[in-house]
Amino acid sequence: MEYAILGWPEDEPTLRLDYEVFSYAGKFVMSNSGKSVAREDGRLVAAIAFNEDRTDEETMWLRYVTVRSNRRGEGIGSELARFTTERIHDRGYRCVRIAVNNPFAYQALYGAGFGWTGEETGLAELVLEHPAVRTDGTYQSGLDVFRDRDLSADEMSFLAGKRGAKPPSSS
């Protein structure tokens, strides 16, 4: 797998994704965010759009993470988030944040070294950040927020399997 930054927000990169295989495809056409990608054999497998926080010049937000529909669950999004976050910190940003709206994304970002801040957005998203002080209670507390929602059978089954589990390793 090859990981790369296509451009930073000031570079105004755009990326056209097939909406039939990538969630949030239309968000990657916008030029006001940086883009990172994962490719395998020259074929795009995953992408992230990111930009600076409007009120904190030391914070960058991962705005959209998308993985080719037939490759979800393989850890590609988590690895691309880890790669992108490392590059963002290398550029001097103190904090990287992301807001997630489902337990699968929550788990993947924990695996990339993020931790739940205890905050939620007004759009029912949980805010995670890197670096984070992580404890088992915080991880489970975030999962509990999802457990209190109307979820799909797959999400409910996933959460049932995580009850009492420790956070995923971010190795």
C-alpha cells in the first residue's frame, strides 16, 4: 500500500471519486481542504480531506475519511489516518481532531491513536483527537454514546462484541 499527501489546504487540491464506491465523494472535489490517499497497484483505495481549525491555528481537522466500499474493514482507513496525522504533526500542528458519526469509524480512529475527548458536535458526532490521553473508561464511554442510538443490526452487533473491551492498539 502506498500512502501520500496529494496537497495541503493552501495547495487547493481536488480529487474526483466514484460516488458509487466511495462515501462522501463530492466532498473531495472541493479545493479548500488538503487531501491524502492510499493506493494499491496504482488504484485509489482510500482518501482523507483535512483542513485547519477556524479558531485554533495549532489544530488540523480530518474532515472526511473514505475507503473503497469493497475494502472497508481491512484497516486501510485507520492506517491512512495514522499516516496523515503524522505528516500533520510534522508540519507543526499540535493537535489533530476528527468528528465521527458511527462506531466503526470510532474504532478505526482509536486504532490510529486518537482518543475521545468527551465532546460531541451538534450533529451527533463524537470528537476524537490526537494526541490523546486515553483510558479504558473513555473508550467505553464513547461506545456507550453509540449504544444509546438507533443503529443498524451490524452496528449493534459490533458494539455488543466490544462491551468491556480495551481500546484497540495504535501500534
